[in-house]
Amino acid sequence: MSPKDHIKALPDYFQVLLEHAQDISNNVVVPWPETLSGTLVTRVHSWKQVKSINMPSAAARKRQKDCPLCGLAESDPKTHGSLWETYAGDEKQFDKVVRSAQDAGLPGVTPPLVKLHFQNHNYEQPAPTGRIPVEDRIKLINTIPDRKGRVPIVLQALYRHRFLSRRQIVQLLIPGSNSSQADNKTVSRLLNKMRFKHAVYEFRLEGQGTQKFYALGAYGTAYVEQLEGDLVGKVGVTRLEQISPMKLKHDIKASDVFILMRCQLHDVGAKIESGGRSLAVEMPPESWWAERNLSMAFPVPGGERKIEPDGFATLAVNDGRHVQAHLPMWLEWDSGHKQDRTIEQIINYVAFAQSGAASRRFPQTNVEGYKIPLLMVTNTPERAVDLAERVRKEAAAQHIDLAQAGGMWITDQQTMETGVWQPGAWRSISTGETAQVGLADILLEASKPLLDKSPIHSRFPVEIDIKGARPISTLQV
């Protein structure tokens, strides 16, 4: 952290000093606010920069025993939620919150404490304290300052993908592997405003350190319905108990596949060389869906079989002349915990591809001879090799031709982080051979029938029919 950054952050630090006045008078070091990188200490009359300070852990900060508002959050969540909504991230409301806290029997609440508690302390985000009409929820979210149009992008992504970390949201809004401190602060301020409007639900989990995660909030649902039409499944989180830690871990890893692929494109200037020509490339978030919208069924003898890809995305390519199109792909993340189930899932892609169910969900891919290719990412290189070999053996035992799936490719997390678009990064599940070309060439080759007969223009998002190939056995997908 540079000296200039320290100076810019001094107002925040002064808020902390007000809360630790007694400590300062006793010559005790006061830590730099956790939300900022770098550290400073004070010893009454002088400032000194130091290399490091042991910051309090998330577990140590979970319950701020000396904070009356943290105690209120546990003893009287409804009153705490009312104070939270009164504050709503607006420092002009400090005095009003203090008066309300005093009326609730909490003397000793000061404006600095209000800000410190509601923005830094680890408490469960309150649910809305009352019900307001749908149109008023939308109006409330529309009051969020948003000159760059980022609110709808965040809400749409949280609906489609259930959970995203703050890091992922930063990289989604500002693509690139190395976001700056300014980028992080800008997005953090936006998310903070959104959570106070119940547009998003912010939470942390035990064992995840101070990492913040987000889900679609109670009022964000109405806003997203304007963008997406009928929504799928139960959306809108108001309580931590609604969140499954296992599901969160999987969804975050699955979303990282897309986000890392997209960031690496921007790291190379959103340009890729293919077949002696330069392609402008992008992976548009508006054409990215996750499992919630991808539960599909296809017929098998005696009934139907269900399949739920972790993701659908496209590579939008433009050579400036003839090719301006989306190149679709399925995305799968494999943690290595359910080997037999993963083998079955991969083999199911053959019958799924042949059934035409994918083109009923994504009608623009309904082109003769075209099948959406599968890209799978595993947790280790050894797992990638072993899984592909086991899939081939099982397919041979069942007399299934993997080549009929339209292309299935596998890589691992380590290789992906090194360079997912580089030649040699992907291995064919069908043959076991490593591709000598980059991923863009793999997708161009797989998309030839689509490009020749009915390309999906990259200027517009891919269309989805959420009712297409919908499982008969359930009312929710």
C-alpha cells in the first residue's frame, strides 16, 4: 500500500481511532481497518508504518462482545433489522439510528460505532422487516447510484449462478486477472449499497476466512424477473440457513471456470490468433447460464433421463469480415469426490447430444449435424488423465461411441490457470490425445455446422427457452 493510499484511507482510520480512544490513551497499537490492505500503528503522538500486524481472525471477530449492536443482532433480530434499514448505508442517518438505539435501551451507541458495526462486523444480514409491493421493490433498487449499469449485471448473474464471491463479482464487472485496489473498492461500495436495499444477500461462512459471498436478495428477485421473465426454482435469500455450504463450494468452483476463461481473454487483449487470422473474442456474461437454468431431460427406454450441466457459455468471435458468431460450450467442474457418478454423467452426454434436447433449450443451436461440445475441468492433472481413461473403458464396455457427443475435452485446474486458451491445454476424452491447437480452434472446429448453416450473431445474446426439454418428473428445473 503506497503512502498516497494511506493518506486517502485516513478518514476510515480515524473512525477506528474514535472506537479505540481508551486503547490509544494506554499506548496500545490500533490495527488498520481490515477492509484495507497495509497497516499503520499509532502511539498517541506519532504515526509509524510497520510491515505487519496480526489482524483479528474471522472467528475472533464473529461476535463483537463489546458491541451492543452485535448483541442486539442476536437477542432481538427484528429491532436490529429495523436499525439496519434506517441506516441503509447513509451516513446522514447516523443520528436517527443512535436515537432509535437509545429508544431500544442501548445507551453508548455512537455514529462511529454504527458505521463500524453495520459495515465491518460479522453479523447475519437482516431480512426485510416488512412487506412492500413488487413495484416499490423495483423502485427502491433503481435508487442505487449506478452510472455504469452494473446493478442488473450483478443481479442477473446472482440469479443464474446462485452464489458468487466478491472477487468473482469484481472480475465479472472488471475483467482481468489482476484487479486493482481501486476496482475492489468501487465494486465493494456498489455491493454495500445493494445489500442495504435487499437487492443482494451478503454472507460469510465458517472456515472461509473473511471472504464475502453474495446471493440474490429478497427485493432483487422482482428486479431480475423484469430481465429474465419467469424465474426458475426458489430465489431470494433472507436467512443463512437457506445456504448449503457444499452447494456453495461447488457453485463457486464451477463459476470460476467461466470467470478464469474470460479473464485470460482480457489479459491477452481480447485477441486470439486462429488459422492465420486475428479474432476479437469475448465470453459475454449475458450468454452464460448455470445449473439452475440447465436442468434438462432426454428420452431413454422406459422414461427419461435428467442431465444438469454446471454451465453453458459461448465464445463470441469476430474476425472483422466473415465470422461474427457465438461458439457455444457446456462447462463442467469435477471436484474428484464422486468418480463413478462423474463417469456416468460424461457418458450420458452422448445420448443427450443425440436426443436433440439441447436444441430445445437453446433453439438457435438446432442445426443439423451440430452438437454443443463439452469442456470439463478437474481438480488435479492426475485426475484428468485417470477420469478420461475410465470414461473410455466404461463407454467401450457399454458399446457407446463417445465421438457421437460432438466433442468432449478435459483439463485440470492447474493447467487452466497457466493458460486455458493455449495449445496443449486440453485433452480429448474420446481419444486421450492432447490437442495441439488452442481452445478457440477447438470450438471453431466443433461449430462448423453451425457457422456454415445458421450462425448465432455475436452482437446479440443467445436465446434460451427455459421450458424446452424440461423434465417431466418435476415442476421445477
